[in-house]
Amino acid sequence: MPKELADNYLGAINGALNNPNMASDMKIPGAQKYTGVILDTELARYLAGEITVDEALKNIEAGWEETTDDFGRDAQIKAQAAALGLK
């Protein structure tokens, strides 16, 4: 990769990571299930015209609530706080 292109690429990544509005991927147990399974599945179903936006939202909420309960709500809250560098 040419240096100019690499500098541009790394500059864009650095700018995104240092943006106060940046939200990183979840770093909690089950993160892949929340986003890679539940969210992605319901978005794909909505985009394919299988369900309405309201149904997608309802299904995502139900799936996320179930996943949170499976891992333990208090444990998930603590894990998210630790991922954000909070107490």
C-alpha cells in the first residue's frame, strides 16, 4: 500500500476512534448473539419484506431481553460498565 494511502486510511480510523460520538462494538458476554444473530436476522427479515419495522423492533427487543436474562442482567450491566471504563 502506498504511504499516502496508508496515512489516509490510518488517519480516518484515528479520527473515528477519537470522535466523542463514536460507539464501539459491544464488549459484553453474548455480544455476537445480540448483533450478529438477533439484530442481523431481524434486519434481514425486514429488508426482505417478511416483517414490518414494528415487528422487527419487537423481535429484536424480545431477543435481546432473553439474551440479557440468559447471561444475567446485573452481570451484563457490570460488563458494559467495565467495557466503558466506568465503575
